[in-house]
Amino acid sequence: MESHSGEGCPVPTCWSRYPVFVPAYAGVKTWIPDRVGFGHAAFLCLAVPHSGMTVHNDNINRQDSLSILFSCPGKPDSDSYPLMYTIRYPHLRKVPELNAPLVSLKGIGPKRFAEMAQCGITTILDIMLYLPFKYRDKSRFISIKDTVSGAEALLRGKIVSWAEEIRRASGKRLFKVTIDDGTGEVDLVWFNYKRAYLLGLIRKGLFIMAFGKVQPGMGLMEMIHPDVSGPMEAMPERGEGIVPVYRSTGVITGRLIGSWIKEAFARWGTTITDFLPERFLLRLGLPGLSDSLKGVHFPDGRRYSFDDFRKFSTPFHRRLMFDGFFSVMLPISAAKNISLAAPMMEAPKDLKERLESALGFSLTADQARSLEAVSADVRSGHAMRRLLEGDVGCGKTAVAAGAALIAIMNGWQAAIMVPTQILARQHHEFFLSLSPILGFRPCLFLGRGGASERRELERSIECGESNLIIGTHSLINEGLIFRRLGLIVFDEQHRFGVGQRLALSSKGENPHILIMTATPIPRSLALTLYAEEDISVIRELPAERKKVITLLAGPDRKQEVFVSLKKALERGERGMVICPVIEETEEQDLKGVIEMAERLERLFPAPVRVGFIHGRLSAKEKDEVMERFRRGDIHLLVGTTVLEVGIHVPQATVMIVEHPERFGLAQLHQLRGRVGRSGMKSVCYLMVKEGLGETALMRLKALAECTDGFEISLKDLEFRGHGELAGLRQSGAGDIALEYMLREPLLLKTAKALAREIITDDPLLERGEHIFLREIAGGPGK
């Protein structure tokens, strides 16, 4: 069992304990008030699969926890489907042995327990549910002479020499071991190594096994940071078989985590029971939960091929996928049986005209239809649960303004929850600009500032003086009391944990909820997850918004690209440069943010000011950088995918993306949506390296030719096979969830049909065999 740690940085501490796709109460430690209602939380728990939400080699604390396939950030490989948690299995949380703390395992003391707790892993069950994110085929040896550059290989050989050297090109110190299998020699190379550990492996004349990617080196072919086993006195005759690979936490290796998982199953594997009645499993042909977890953790190469494991297509993986789908569909089915009373709000007859007068432009047909749907929802007397889906820059916020106006004119308060403070400030400024005409009294609540300022804000909200409250997760603060909360707008709600969304909703009496997302969901999938009447889609862009020109630029056009950027900066416009990693390394030929910012500072001297942003900065530092860029104190911003989060800078007209093949198409589309937010001509350059594969090139050309996010998400899926992408896999958890839903429509429909059958037959899940299902559906177990 192996370690894979991305860039070697710790896994973010913000992993939600309340996975977005989990049952409403499965992970919530405190009971949600009864007035939230059985089934009410189902809509809040349903995340919008977000194909752009990726954290690539950035290890930043914004990875949401979609529990159909719970991915963690790092450096995904081309043959990997990150698969961490499927469902939290609340019925198993009641088993004393499985709920025991991790310190019950050998080798886990207070320090290691604290490290694992940072990842949300504190119990025996937690570590049993920490699934492999990929597999490696270590069953067949390859002769050194037959190795292929760029391909992974399992090698064996005799140690002929070892040395510590300084690599001339980079000046970096390395440890090199040369092995020979009789057909040739290869160098095994480590940077930033632990000398004592490697010296323990190296004994001249003995044998070792090594697994890794082969590439040209300084003379011989080489493996950088291979996984090795040994030393052995004879040439090994067989490999290890199919091996699961676990993410490391940055401090604790995946190999060590794998050993704890093995011990946990050996001691307590028999205590795992199923939440689905056996008759359903037999009818669906699904293996039991215990067998499935063991089958995923301990691959049997005799029953299933490596390809089955690589594609996550064994019956065991399909069972866990089914559990994820079922945990989505059961709360939805339960919620559809319940109609929650909510504030009845009447929209003024001239709502559209008032809104257009304040905005200064006419609504598109899609915006107008969406606003009419919202008006009908809030007039019905039943709680609105509407998904407002639209591409970047389509004008979703204008519809939200209309919804807020309806609430306020009926004497209710509206709250808008956004994922970042910079976005909260942008929204606040936008609604302030509408205040003279629409009567908004917006309040920006970020939980910052002095005690007196905070108390004054809380007072204005509690007494109703502020009728439109905009903020981040600070809105769920226990001390914040709303006078009459009637409407909540979640902007990109998948970035919030279920607990956060439920906590805000509980501050009102069944408030209406409008969810806005720029994530394109194919209609067939959306209709499976939602009722048709609860979806509004905006595909038409406002007339003043020009399409961003997307161009592919090879090395021969590099100078032309930067000349274009220079001219834009001279015109007073601003630019962004996106890099896939924070720092450049010897192991990967990738441009990093820090080094790129230094180069650009030399290329564009004063008065041009260059800034950079990445996930290792604190939230406060990131906000400050983004605010300086928005104000114009920074003209050229270099960053990782943190720039994907919606920021509105009309002056930004040029984006340069380095190594675009490292990103998903939907994510690239989200990134380029950061420029072209005004009437000025804008361009996004995709810097294509020499030797890029045909498939990767076709993907990027498809992006350049298409500006519709819905079409792009489907094109992205067309280009990839199961686990196969040109370059390293670049998908976040939401992308995987969406991808599996699209690739496994029958499994999703089967889960939906079973959920509907169970709820129809036993609406309150009162039968004994359904006791565990009640918790999944969104109500307390008995």
C-alpha cells in the first residue's frame, strides 16, 4: 500500500464533516430543530456537481466534500478516479467498536491522532471509509530494456552503485541508486530525501524492486522518487499484485494509512452490517457492504483484472457508487412527499420594469422567465427550492436581486451567502448601487471588525433596519439573529457544508431558497435530481457582454502573447496568468506561480505592479490580494485555480493559462470567465507545449471553438475514457460525481427507483427493516 501526497503539502483541514451528498443528519453532530422539518434538508444536502471546482497541486482549503465520490486535493494521475467517501453510513456510527477512536490502532498516539483528525478521520469507521484514490499494477515485471519513457513500470534489479550528487542544471542535491536486471541499467533518483532511510535500503550486490514513471535522465533512464521494496538476497520472482494507493496527509504516508486500514479490518471487519435489506441486494445483484469495502481495499487480481480496478468498475466499486446515488435520491423522494408552508409573498406587477430601471439594462428572455418562476414560487405559500443555473456572466445576480426585492417589499429580510469575502464585497457594492431605486438597505456581515462595529451590525439585522444581509459563512454565527428571514440565496452553494446551509436556514421559518450555480448540468441529469418545475436555466448572455476570444499559442507564439499582454497593460487594462503549481520542482516540468511572478516582474518593470495568489496564503492574505487587484493596485495577477472563484474585475481583459492540458475543460471555461466582464475585447491564451498529445490538443481546440458551458461539460466527457486524460487527471470531486452520474445513468436510475419504491411503500420509514434508511432520508433514527 502506497503513499501519494500531491505536492507533499498537508490535506486541508477544512474537509467538511457534513458531506454535501450525504443524508441530512448523517454527519451533523447536533440535532437540527424540528421546525426544519423531516425531508426539508434534502434539497439543501443536494449539491450541484461542480465540474470546475478543482484544486490542482494547490492544496488549498476550499475543497468541498461531495460524498458520492469524496476527492481530496493533490496531484491526481491519469488513471485515477479519486474515491474517498461514498456515504458516512450513520447506522455504523452506533457500533461501539467502529466508533472507537483511532488510538485503538497500533502506532497511533496523540500526535498522529491529531494529524488524522485534521482530515476528519477520528474513528475506526472513518479510516475504514478512507478508500484508495487509485490502484497500481505491481503484478508484472518489465525488463529495463523494454521500458517506455513516460510510462509506469515495475522493475527489479541488482544494486550496482549508489551516490549523492549535485545536479548541475538545478544545483539540487540528489540521492541516486543504479540497478541492473541483466538487460540494462536504470537510475533511481530522490530529491529532498531521508538519507538514513535510503541507506537502509542500499546494499551493493543485493536486489530491490522499484515502481514509478520512467523518463530520460542524465545518461541512463531514471525513476524520480520511485516506490521501492527491499533489499532482497535474490532476484524477486513475483510482484505484489494489484496495490491500492491512498492519499497521504502530508505528514502521514499513504502506506502507513494502508497498514492501519488492514489492521482495522482484521480486528473489526466482521462488525460491518448493511443498511439495505438483503432482499433489495439480491434483486439488484449488489454485493454486501462489508464485502464491498473489503473488495475495494484488498484487490483480488484473480477475480477481477487491473483494468476493472483502474476504472473503478468492480461490483464492489459499483455498490459504493450505488450507496452514494441512493443517499441522494432517498432524501429527495422523502422531501417530495412533504410540502412545507412558507411565507407567501406577492410580487409587484411592475417588478421587471423596476428592476430594469435600477439595473440600467433590459433583462434577457431567460432572466425574465427565471424571475417569473421565482415570483410564482414565493406566491404559492410553499417553500421555494429553486436551482438557478447559468453560465459565467449570464446575469444570475440580477434575478437574485429581483427575488430579494419581492421579499423586502413583503416585509421580509433576504440573506445572500457567498463563498468568499471578496465576492461578498462585490455583491454588497452591487446591491448598494440599486438601493436608491429599489429600497435595499444592504448590510455586509463578514464577522470582522471591532466588537462595537459587530454589535451594531447585529443590532441592525435583528431589528430589521438592514433588510438585505450579505456575507460568507459568518452568517451562521449563533449570535446573529434575523428579524424576519424570508429568503436565502446561496451563490455557488456546493462550496458550503451541509451543516452551514442548514444552520442558516434554521434562522428563519422555512425561508424560500434560491440556489445559484455556474456549473452546467445536462438537463437529463438535472431532471433526475430535481423536479422539472424547480429548475431555471439562463443560457443567453446579456447584450453588453462580449464573448472571450480563446486562442491556442505554441512556444513559437510566446513572444506575441506577452506583447499583447503588454499592450493591454499600457491601455490601463489588467491581466491574469494561471499556473498549475505553486512552485516549480525538479520532478515536474511545470511553471509555478512564484517563479512566474518573479519573471513577469522583470519583464514588466514599474509602473506595472505584479502580484500573486495561491492556496498557501491565508484567507485574509488572499482577500487582500484580490481586493488590490480589483482596485487596480495590482495590474497583473499570477495565480493558481483560486482565481476560478467568481471575482468581477471589468478591467481584466487578458488571461494566459500555462499548461492548460492540466485542467478540465469546464474548469478552463470557469477561469476564462474571469475576463471579458465588460464591453472591452478580451482574450484567453492557452499556452500549448511541444509534443502535446492529439487528444489533449483536440480538447483545447474544442474549448477555443465553444463558449457554452453546457456544451463544454459534455465535450469534456466525450474526450475522456474511464480514468484516461491526456496529462495528469484534473478533476475535482464534483466533476467526478457528475461524470459518474452521466456514465452510470442506469445505476442512478436504479437508485432513484428503489428510493421512490421504498418511500411510496413506507412514507415515514417506520418498518423495522427501514430503521437505518430513516436517518439517510433526513430524519432521526429510532
